[in-house]
Amino acid sequence: MADHSFSDGVPSDSVEAAKNASNTEKLTDQVMQNPRVLAALQERLDNVPHTPSSYIETLPKAVKRRINALKQLQVRCAHIEAKFYEEVHDLERKYAALYQPLFDKRREFITGDVEPTDAESEWHSENEEEEKLAGDMKNK
């Protein structure tokens, strides 16, 4: 059975755990100050493969096959995406040609080169009838 005695209101298990954690931290600090330990760590890091391809070479054959299959899928996705953006570009060009006369006319109105006709200057608000009814209600 565990010792559940208390020392200064704190369970002795907690005190012991705190001491062990403190000792572990001190030991870790001492080890990391040792130049031989640091040199050994550096040597191990120097021997680790640095390129993804060298890492992949160490994987099991089944995992390599999955990676290659995923690469093929990614290439197919890239081709579909390229086709998508080609079509988007074609649509943008098509609609740019449709917009251009409107933009030209707008520029002429803004610069004052051309005055709009009565039909072009007439504007009917969707809320015009509602606004009229609201005005009538205020007058009552």
C-alpha cells in the first residue's frame, strides 16, 4: 500500500515526485554541459540522412509503393488543376470582351465626353414603391 503520510500539509508522494523532477532537471543540465556528450550528439546528428530521398530509401518497400502511388495521384491532380485554370482564363477573356463596351461607355460618362440619354439616365429603385408607401404612411 502507498504511503499517504503528510509532511507540512503536503502528501509525501508529491514531495518525493517534486524532488525527483528537480534532480532530473539538474542531471539533464549537467549532461548538456559535458563537451563529450555534446560531441557525441553532434556526431550522431551528422550521420543522420539530410535529404528526404535518403530517408525514403530507408523505408519498407510497401511504404515506398504507397509514396509513389501518392506522387502519381498528385501529378494527376496537378494536371486537372492546370486544365481548370486554363478554362478559367478562357472565361475571363470571354467576359472581359463582353464587359469592355460597358467600361468604355462608363468612361465616356465619367469624363463628360458623352452625355447619357434619357433612357440611360433613368433609374428605378427596387425599393421605390416601398419608399413611396413609407412616405405616405408618415404623411397620415
